Amino acid sequence: MRVSGTQAPNNEDDAALIARMQAGDESAMAALYDRYSGIVYGVALRVLGNTTSAEDVLQEIFLQLWRNPYVFDTTRGKLAAWLAVVTRNRAIDQLRRHPPEDDIEDLPIALTANLENEAVQRQAVEKIRTALSQFPQEQRRALEMAFFEGLTHSEIAAKTGEPLGTIKTRIRTGLLALRKAFV
């Protein structure tokens, strides 16, 4: 969604900003940060699930771009896409270096039921596992890629070779089925 009156950044604008940044222009770096920090932060947050870690990755990405402005080749693609891929890879590397301390089995699940009792919580986790195990493999895999790997619908479609609409349908019907399991 764009604010009325603003234009989408294009490759020529990005190329000019990168060239200015390569010449040491700090205002060009600030313009790039203003333009793309939301994308970088969003990708990092989606993969890491932690605001502090996402902010660290955001800082690392733009610091890398400032220190080595020649790392991005303006003739090979769009800066936004490149930043998203680099951010995703950096966030995954951070997850590998410092895995989350919570085990997925120990995470609380938001339900209308009262989960204060540990036995009730284990039953809910088991209910989710049972429901997921009954899903077709393609649907289960799409849900896992979206919610445990942090991939977007488009990324899942590209990775699996399936049409985007198919991926969206699989995830939506899977979530509806999970919801019904808890009604």
C-alpha cells in the first residue's frame, strides 16, 4: 500500500542512490534506509519472530551495504528483492547460530480453552499434531513452510513449483481445519 502522491521506487532511482552511496553520500544511504528498512525489518521479523533480533539484522544489513556499496549490482535486479533475500539468509544464519530457546512443544497455544493446566495444554498440542498428521502431505508441508520456516505464499509456490493459488488454498483450508479441531 502506497501513500497517495508517492511513487514506487524504480531501478533507476535505486541505481542513482547506490552510485551516490558508493561516492560516500550519507544522504543517499539515509534515503535507501527510509525506503527499504520496512522490508528488511519485516522479513527479519517474520523469520526470527523476535523484534530485538530483527532490529539487529536490520542494522547488520544496512551496515553491510554502507561498508561495501559495491555488493549490490544494479544491473542484475531490484534492490528490494536483493535486500529481502539477503535479510532472509542472514536471519536464517542467526537462527542457526542461536536457535530459539523455546521448544515448539513448550510454546503456549492461544485457544478459547483455559490452558493453565499443563495436561490441558499437552492435549491441545496433541490435538494439533493429530490434525496435522491427517492432512495431505502437500497441505501439511505448505503450512509448515509458512508458519515454521517463515516463507511467504509466493516463496512457497516458487520452492514447490506449485501455482500460487494452490498454495493459498492449501494454507487457508488447513487453517480452517485446524480451527474446527478446536471448536
